[in-house]
Amino acid sequence: QLSSSDQAGQDEPSVPSPVSF
């Protein structure tokens, strides 16, 4: 769950992945 930041757009993205944005 925490492994994929892009999958779960959490309120505080400590590491904004290029996929998320």
C-alpha cells in the first residue's frame, strides 16, 4: 500500500513521484 505513492494520492505525499503528478 505504501510502496505505491502514485496509486494512493495521500494528503501528504512525502515523495511526489513523477507518475502522481
